[in-house]
Amino acid sequence: MKTLSELIAEGVEGRRVLVRADLNVPLDGDKITDDGRVRASVPTIKKLADAGAKVIVAAHLGRPKGEPDPKFSLAPVATRLGELLGIEVPLAPDTTQLTNGGVALLENIRFDPRETSKDDAEREAFADELAALADAFVSDGFGVVHRKQASVYDVAKKLPAYVGELVEAELKVLRKLTDDLERPYVVVLGGAKVSDKLGVIANLLTKVDRLLIGGGMAYTFLKAQGHEVGNSLLQEDQLEQVKGFLAEADKRGVELVLPVDVLAATEFAADADYADVDAAAIPADRMGLDIGPASRELFAAKLADAKTVFWNGPMGVFEFDSFSGGTRAVAEALIKSDAFTVVGGGDSAAAVRALGLPEDGFSHISTGGGASLEFLEGKELPGISVLES
């Protein structure tokens, strides 16, 4: 795999470099609510610009249906990227007008249906158009390397391809979690659905010493143990799978830790009435929206002796102040820890920033939730394998 440093050493002044970044940020109207991914993209782009390259950035935002949609425009991102770089970053310009050291951002790459097409020929045709814009390609969008898409995979076969600093750093951290980890190794999983994490749970049960389960997915585990979960989020079609996970954990001696109490609310709302109840007996008319105080203490205690921790998924509806305490408790336990701590992107990374917690309190905050999980699941990541070929 050729690196950004190697590309710059070869000389990039005056050369056109296409950078696939991950700028898929949350928006409220045209206001970016979390610019973490934009900030993470800056070092690679800046190094190329400072070396005199003409930098053309490709990225997506949201899930437009293969056609232009103003609400998914990258215009706010172009403005923010320009602020962070200290230069103007035009959106969708005539790239032939770029000067040395200049940076331009293409409009949302997913406005073209060929970007995400399952048809290889369609993707390759789009990749040909992208490749015609540049002399070299840098893959720096870790959040998309698990996707076989034109701007991630196909274009890397058509231009001299290099790995950006962000992707290189992410891979180094994840390999430490799989190849060179210190024990006890503790994984904390949360988020809404068990079905989103089936593969990673199955794989982690062969590797971890302790698995802590919170968030909406915890209720399917509690139900699988025979407990009443009221109106809490429940995936009944996953109960047998989860019973299998419980049996496998027991067989392998993996300590699987579930909440012992939850904040059970009358409705899904920020101002909902709630009570702290036993996790094994949630009232029929209530739904669990966060782990309770006893669970927070339990989870913190189970993290105290860890040497390596991977955390993916909030413990509750952290966007509501009343139900953010569980996520905050886990984050603060990791900040206090001496372990090598990795926040696995997605909502966990967003929660760290939304709750005002220090990002440097963790060893690493990933920019790619799905990519991180698929790596830990043992899957091949197309955007990485194409760089290694």
C-alpha cells in the first residue's frame, strides 16, 4: 500500500490529486451540527495543497436517490472546509481552473446513481470520468472504505492510488485491536439494533474477555433471558440469535454484562416522565431509554481493570438530556482508564462531542462506525483491498 508521504516525495506540484474524503456530516438545515469528519479530513488535504498539488475532493452526504437534491448539497461543507484550511474552497467548479495549492470540492458524489450502482460497468464508467479529473488518487475517507463504490474502489484501479493519513491511522489502530492487544480486552456495544451488529458480536465472542451491552439492543438480550421489557425497542426476530450469543459467551467464558436497571419512560420524548426500574421487570407501559444509575456503576467497574477497550454505540437516547447519563458514564469511565481506548465512530463519536467531553481523553476516536465494525468482524474492506493489490 503506497502512502501519502510517498506521493508527496514523488513530487505533486502542479499535479491534480483526487482525494476521496468522508465529509458525511450531520446537518440542521444548512448548519453543520458536528464537524468532526471535516476536521479529520484537513491534514491530508492540507499536506497536498502545501506541496503545490491541485486538490480535488470527492465526498458524499446522506442518501440522495441518485439525483441532485438541495438538502444533500455539500455547500455547507465547502464553506467549513475553507474556514479550516484558511482558503476559499469552491464547490463543483471547473477543475481545470485550479491553481497549484488550490482545493476544490465536487458536489455530492451520490447525486450520480452510478456511484453506488451494483453494476460493475456503470460504476467503472463513472470512475473513468472521475479519473479523467486527476493524475493520482488518495483514499482518505475511512467511513466509506467498506463500500464497493466508484469513488472508493473503482477509481483506485484507474489512477496511481495512495492511502491518506486518516485511513492509515485508522488501520493502525484497528490492527492493534485485532493483532496486538493487551488484556483484559473489553468491548462496549450499544445503539439501537442487534441486527446491525450480528457479525461483529459473533466474531468478538472469540476474542474478548468481557462484553458490555447497552442501548436499544440490550432489550433484545434481556428478553432472550426471559425478562419483561415493556414497550422498549425489541427485535423479536433476533431472539434465537441472541440466545445463541448468550450460550456461546457462557461456553467460552466471556463475561457478558447487561444493564441491571434502566430509565423507563412513558413515551419516546425529551420531556417524558420516567422512573429507574429493575432491568428484569420493565413495566408493560414503559420503554427503556437509558441505562440506570446502578448499571452505570456496574459498567464503570467492569471497565476499570481493562487494558484495551473498544466502544461502539450509545447507552441510551443521548440526544435527550434526561437519557444521556449512561453514555456519559461510559465515556467518563474510558477517560479515567489507563487502557488503550478506541471509540468506534458513528453515534459514539458524535455523543462524545455532543456531551462536551474531551476528545483527547481517548486513545483514538474513529471516523467510520460501519467500517470499524466490519474490520472487527473480519470482513474484507473493498476500499482497502484495492489499495493493497
